[in-house]
Amino acid sequence: MKSSKHVAEVACSEEQIFMTKYNDVFDGLGKFPFKHHITIKADAKPSIRPARRVPFRLKDRLKKALGELENRGVIARVDEPTEWVSNLVIAEKPNGSLRVCLDPKFLNEAIERERTYIPTRDDIKTALQGKKIFTVMDMKDGFYHIELDEESSKLCTFSSPFGRYRFLRMPFGISSAPEVFQKCSTSAFDGIEGVVVYFDDVIVAAESEERHDELLKEVMEKAKQFGVKFNKSKMQFKQKSVKVLRTLIPSTTSTLKPALPENIGNKIEESQKKQALNYDKSAVKKKQDLCTQVGQRVLVREGSIWIPKKLVGPAAVPRSFYVEGEDGRQLKRNSRWIRQFTQGQDRSPSSSSQASHSSQPLTNRRYPTRKQSNKL
């Protein structure tokens, strides 16, 4: 029987052979075979934002990052006037490098967004149900795969301490960027059964290793055709379980089996037991007593006084009853505002002063304040 160490070594060597075979797909900057146009609303007003100050300790690193992006063809210098100029935002990556982003607050308000469906976590789990072997590949510099046309590139102009630049590729910060990228990446691998695309993650899943290898080969051919580049360091190659959207996708989809309703039923039963322990027993007894008086007169509290009404019967809401007034209208009242009626009680059993108020209509009655009630 093969040891786990031997299996890992075989998988590692197989992964190296795979990367060597498709080395061109893991090298360089990817680019889709089309240019994207950012549509602006007709009534949009251009905005020019002044350059923000950059901390002194980051200036040299920012200058270096801008130079690298310019050499890679991601940004270009701007020496002519432009109608739109956005601020620059710097984000530090875990590896210490800087990510240059836009802060296009006013530009985003003017962009006509493309409403593209984004798959949810449940969609992905359902699509991968029953699969046993997985490969997840991450598209390197995902947004930079989208090349902008000349007009859209000028919209993405930003200011920096070293001058103005414009993005030649889709920058981070544009409101429509995630939707456009999802649409482009999905169309690149469309038609391959067993492949799920979530932004820059391409998930290859199959029931057998042979089928998995066939799908993976199709994905790599599509990547060459559409100019897609993958990241070597983030690839999960031929695994029995992979991590997608911070969720572990196992080889056996036990989490999707119909044992879930039974678990929910147990939780509901436990909750009902806790409620039974904490239930107000006095309220239960009062409800039982009131049920014996259906059709008889009771006292119902309306505001600060008690008014005699006819008890019609229990309501569907717990601890509630229907009562009927002198005008024939039926109202729903909680049992804590209902008392038993005894002979000799008037509309206000507590005091004669409250009884004088009972003749007034409830809608126009002014109830006594706290100070007035204390005097009473």
C-alpha cells in the first residue's frame, strides 16, 4: 500500500510536469482579446481631484510600483488635459508590495453599470455536488486582463506626486469592474461542463481523475485562446478537497445530504423544551379561566381605565382574546388587559373619578399625566 508521503510526491511531480507543459499560461500578463468601453451617463459632470499626499516612507516604493506598472503596460503617463482625474489609493499586499488603486468616487456615480449575475456560495456548492477531484486556478492580476479603449482609459486618469497617469487596463475601484470581469471570465470558459468560474477563480471538478484531466486540458486550451494567465503560487492541483470562498469543498458532499431537516427538527424541539420551562404558568391558568367565561362580560383595559365588554373567544395569537364592545365591533386584546367582571363594578373599578372619564369617546379622551395620577 502506498504511503501518504509517496502519494504527495507523485502529485507534486505531476503538478510540476503540468506547469512545465503549459508554462506560457503561467507567465506574463493576461489580456482578453477585446477592449472594454466604460459607458458614462449623459448628464454626468466631469470631476478633477487634486493629488493626495503620500507618506514619506511610501514614496520610493510607490515610485517603483508606478514604474513597474508602466513597464508592464498597465498604466501610461498623461501630459495632456483630461476631464476626469481621480485620487490615488495605495493598498499594501501581504508580501509587502503595493497595489495601486483608484478612488473614483465621482466617476463611479456617473458610470452606467452592467448588471451581471454573480454566483453565490450555494450556487457553487450545488454545481460541485457529487464531484470527487478538484483543481482551482487563480487568474493572475484578474482585472488587468481587461484592456480599456482610448476614451475609457482617459476616464481612469489619476494624480500622484510623480505626475498624472491613466490606466490602460481595468483598475481596482471602478464600480462596474467586478461585473465586467465576471462576464468576461465566464465567457472565456463557457461551454465546458464541470467548470465553475467565480471572478478570478476557475474551478475544475469531476467524478473521476480521467474526466478531470480532460476538463483541465480543455480549460488550458481556452486559456491560451482568450489570453488568460494563471498564478502558479495559488493553484490547488488535483485535490480531494479545496477551499473556495473561505469554504472547504470536500470530495463527499455530506453537508448536502438530506440529514439537515432532522438536525433542524432537533433544534426546534430543544427550543420548544426551553420555552416550556420558561413559560408563564400564571398566564396559562388565566387563559383557562377566561375560556370558561366566553360569552360573558369582562373588564378590558383601554388606556388607563377598565371598560366592560363581551368576551367572544380566544384568538389565534397566543394569550389573546376577541372582545366585543357596545358598538358591536370585535377587537383583539391580550389576556393581561382582561379581568373578570363582578356585579356592581362600573367602567372604572378602581375609582369613581376614572368612571367619569368613561363617558367620553376613547379617541378624544386625554389620559391623566403622571403627576395628575399621583394626586388621584
